[in-house]
Amino acid sequence: MSDNKLKPAPLPNEGLPPEERGLFCDVAPREYEPAKGIVEDFYNWARSESLWILGFGTGCGAIELRPLMTSRFDMYRFGIQPRPTPRQSSVFVIGGYASVKTLKRIVRSYEQMMGPKFVIALGSCTINGGMYWDSYNTIKRIDQYIPVDTYITGCMPRPEALLAGFQELKKIIKAGKGEGQNEYARNFDWYKANQKKVIKNWNMPDYNW
Amino acid sequence: MNELAEKLAVRYGARDWHDQRKDLASVMVDILKIRDTLAWLRDEGGYVHLSFATAIDNIERGVFTLTYALRNHERGHSLMVHAEVSRDNPSVDSIHLLWGQGWTYQREMKEWYGIDFPGSPRVDEEFVLEGWDQMPMMRRDFDSLAYSDATYTERPGRVTHDPAAHMKEKLYPEAAK
Amino acid sequence: MEPTIIVRIGYAFISLFVITNYGLLLIGSMARISAKVQGRVGQPVYQPYIDIVKSSAKRNSISHGIMFYLGPVFRLAGGIGTYMFIPAVFGSVLFRNFSDSGDLLLVMYFIFFGQLGMALGAGEGGHPYSAIGVSRGLAQMTAFEVPFALSVIAVAIQYGTLDITAIVAAQQGGFMHWTLATNPLAVLAAIIAFLGMSMHNPFSVVIAPQEIPIGPPTEYQSNLLGMLQTNRAIFNGAKLVLYMNLFFGGATNIVVMVIKTFLIYFINVFVGQAFPRLRVDQSIRFFLGVPTLIGIASVIIAAI
């Protein structure tokens, strides 16, 4: 974790060709102070009752998100909706194993989401590698790269387990503990170092929201 | 089918014809003749469809075995054409002019096994991996577990059970003792 | 006694507040009804409120320049502008808004205005899906404007005025005086155009909610998205009130207005649940085909 008092120099987006560098943000994310008292409680209630998930299937577990939309499981009754763009969504469901190639997209999508943003990691692979524990191209712990609010175990978890996970996330948000965005900003250097350790060809902006 | 086996043997020195099933056979040819064999099979033998092409790392013999799966739709027969190439500095004739999709398989083999196909389009580009800087990872002397341990952080507390012993202990605790 | 302009502005705010809440509840209840048709429980009726609160409570937001901010502003201005020139309840001082002679032309203009402003703002976002959404939206809009404009022309010829209040006044006195009874072809063309205007199935490909081509608002987030959601409610309400006024005899009190607009909106759900989604080129061909012919026929009938 970064504990240095001196702020490091801004990352220069050096993975990008020079003509594109000016197009992207070059300021590190900052922490946002929550509102005070009952106002924040009200906001948190609204956030928890209106979970828009990013419709981005990052692994085989994404197949379990589809049944949630059907009449049998019907996630809409819990205020859960899929959204196609990271700008509008507030929950990122990591669908199982994340290869390094996918991790690049996960990081970019996560950073493009507007805070407060929440992450549900689904399946054993996101927790400790699962059945891909010895794979050369699959990360073992997603929480080294982006902050995770709650995990759903199983390989695969059933849609019921997913709904239970969403209820758990609601409790976390209502308790005011869903501060992944601030955690990411606070430990930004640590997360970036971890990401760059596994993503060998970093050809994307360093700050891309 | 033996007629075909004989023709291939006479023309290209094909050997080890093996009928796996009624509709599937395999044959081995010399690596220098692989392109001619495939071209003849496509134009004269009726095997017009390249289902896939892949490689197998036979590290014990020091060779990569390339496999081209062809299909004759008229006869409903598939033929696996094998050819062996040495593991050091492997280089094989490209078949992208015979089948348009061939360059994709060759790009895949170049990235995964390091088998070169001179003249194949985009053969040196990345295929599925991005920024891979190790030896080709499908070679069997690449230690996946060691690489994974060195690169990716492990969550402590992971244990592995022998499935038979574990289930025996769980289901029949008295028998396990 | 004519109320002063200050009082009228105050009334307009009350009227706007009512129509916003009504529009939100309408969207929520229709989503619920759709869910019932599909055999689901469905989202709560008040879900649109939660979504707006949540969008507005986002802590950060990004900008792509000044035009990017102006997109939702124009859209909201289009929604409010549409509503402000329609008398919501006939004969009511409170819900009269700012309607005056010739307001029908203004309303027609404002319906288009929001979409154009949104196109400018979404283009500034620079996302390719925004551009695709904008081109789809404008193409489909141009197509359904034709039968809609034809049926409005027919109504204007029939009543000899462009004043919505006068048109409503002419329809008073029972069902047989409604445009629905006096010029059914114009109503038919307008209702088909309405299906396209409210972007429900089968003409929902423009915004295609929850799918990859979400359309123009791809890059919009946080409070800007909240504005767009609010506008959707106002714009829905405004269109429904306009249709009620032009074709279904208007309303003399708020209860009648609610019942009539609810039933008009229900046409959307009814059709939307029964038909699959059309591609943009299909919907353009559809709108420029039979509905346009019906519209032309209605103009001819009204003229002779």
C-alpha cells in the first residue's frame, strides 16, 4: 500500500502513441467525501435499490446473469437492470475467471464507471483461481486489481446464489460500506502497480475515465 | 479407402494409414511433402474442406506433430494428415493459398508452439495473448504452474484434497478410520 | 378575470410538477404491466424515482465539452417546451400553461427540437454508439413525422385553426364530436406515428434499453442522465396530453385527463408486447408506407 507523503509524478500515459496522449486524462482519481448523516443514508438506499449492472460478460460465469432477466428469476423486482455502457452502470459483475487480456478490459471498464461503484466477483476463479489455479494466463485474485465488495462462491453459482449475492451487496451499500471507489483512489498506486505487473504490454491510458 | 492409401504412398511416400472409424482415417507424410499432399488431396482426392489444423508437442521424440483435418463431403469421410517437424527451429510450408482460413491456424501455431510458417500473412502478430514475453506456452517444457505462481498473487488458505479419499471421509467417516 | 403573468408562471410550475410525477408513475406502472404480461413480478412502480435519485447522487461525472452539457439541456427544454404550450386540462386556469393561438406549430417544432439538441450533445461525446443512436433516432423520427404531420394538417383543416384550445373546444359535447369519430383516418395515422414517437416495441431500436446500442445517451451519466430520465417522463406526459387534446376530445378535469392519457399510453404497451422489434430501415419503410397513405387520405377527406 502506498504510504509515501510525496505524491508521485503523474503517470505520463506512456503506453499510448504520442499523438493520443493529450486525449486522455492525466490526473489521478481522488476520494469523494460521502454526504452527511441522513442524506447519505437516503442516497445509499437509492443506490442499493437501483443497481444497474454493466452488461459485460467477462468469463463463463456471465452465462448465469442471463437467466436473471427471465421470468423465472426476474431481477427487475429488486431494482437490478443491465446497462450496456460503463458510464451509466453502478455494479460490475466479474463473471468468473479473468484472463490477462480480459483484465485489461475490466480495468478500463471499471475506471470508466461513475462512482460510487460496486463490484461483485462471481465464482471460485475470482477468489483464488478456482480450477484455473495453475493457468499461465488467468489471474488468481481479482481483488489485487480492482476493489471487490462481495464474492459469490461456486463453480458455477446458481442464479439464486447470484440473487443472494445482490441482496448481500444491498446490505453492504445500505450500511455505507460500499466505498470501493474511494478505496481504489486511496490505493491507486498499489492497484496500478499490480495491474502493470501482469499486463505486460500496457498500451492503454493510465487514467482513463 | 485403401486405394487412396496406396496412391498417397506411391506419390508422397505416405505411411501408417490407420482406419480409426468407418468415416475417419489418419495418415503420416513427410514434412517436406505436406503442402503437395494437401494440395493433391484437395484437388484430386475430393478432400475440399480444411476442418482445422493444429500441432501436438511430442517432446519425447523431439518433434511437433502437425495435424491437418480434411473432410470429403461427397464421401462423408475425414482424413487426418499428420507430419512431424523437429522441435528445434521448426519451419513448415504455409497452406494459406490452399485454404483461405489456413493463415489463422498458422498464426495460432506460431504463437502457441513457435512453429514458423514463412510467407503466411500476419503470422508474427499476436493471436490470443497480449504482450506475452515468455517461451510459447503450449510447449510442454513451459512450466505453467511455476509461471503462474511467480506472476499471480495467491490467496492463502487454498488446499487440495484427493477426491476419492475426501469423499470417503465425508460420506463414510467410520470407514475412513 | 385573466391571471397575471406571475401567477401563470406559478401555475405552470405546479402543472409541470404534476405532469412530471404523472409521467414517472406512468412509466413505472407500464413497466409493471409489461412484466405481468411476461409472467414476471416486475419492478416497483416507484422505480423511476429511485433511478433518478441514484443518478443524481453519483459522486463524480465526466464532461466532453460544453455541447455535451447542452445536449440534455436542449432535450429537457424540448420536453418542457412541448408541454408548456399545450393546455393540459380544457377550461382550467391552473393547467392552461402558456397555450395561445397557433401553439400547435410550436408544439410540433418542440417535439423535434429536443432530439436535435440531443444529437449535437451526443455527438460531442465522441462515442461511436452515440452517433449510431443519433442517426437511427433522427432517421426514424423523420419517418414517423410524416404521418404525424399529415394527421395534424388534417385536424387543422378540419377545425380551421392551429389553436389547441380551439380544437379541444370544437370537440366538446360527447363522443361523436371527437376527432376519433369525425376523422378516424387522421387518428389512425397519428396513433401509428405515436408508436414510433414513444419508442416502445416494435420501434424501440433507437434507445434499445439495456443492450449494446443504447443509443444517443451512451456517454451520459450521473446528473445528466437524471435530467434525461426526468425529461422522458415530461415528454411522455406532454405527448399524451397533446394526443388527448387533438384526437380524443381533451379533458375537462384532471381525472378525465389521467384516464384518457393512461389508455392512450396503453396502446403502446398493447402493441409493444405483441410485436417484435423492427430494424430502423424496416420501420422507415413501414412509416412511409401505409401510415403515410392513411395520413394523405385523412387530409383529402378533411379538405373536401
